[in-house]
Amino acid sequence: MLFSCGDGKPTEIDAELEAQYYIQSLLKSPGTTDFRIAKTYDYGDGEFSVESYVESENGFGGIVRTNYSCTVKFTPDGKKRTISNVKID
């Protein structure tokens, strides 16, 4: 799922959305997610670091906060991405 704007060059928002999409796929109840504002750092050449947290239901129906961070790297054409250095706690 890529969201690139205008000129096809990935933005910090693109990186945040890609990180959210990936993290959501790892959660027990992905339909209950509430993502919060992220700190995103642009390292250039299509590489971004994203740090944030998400609130979602656990297996018992309680709301839990999960901190996460990852690196999002886009290909030069902005059409593909890889996500690495994922940390969830």
C-alpha cells in the first residue's frame, strides 16, 4: 500500500502510513487500532525512521498502548518499500 504524493517522491506522511499499515498487520485486533502522532525523521534517499504508539484491544478486550519504531526505506521510484529494524514494546 503506497500513498506517494504528486511527484512520486516519498514523504514523511508516506513513511508514517506505511509503518502504521505494517504494525496494524501484527496486532491481535487490527480493527480496533487508534494510531497517534508519529515522530518521523527523513534521512534522505527515501529512508525514514518512524516512532509512535498505537492503542488497540488485546485478546481480553482491554485497551493497551503499544510503542513501536521502525525504518521505512522506499525504492528510488517510490513504488516499493521495505520495513526493517522493527521494535515493538
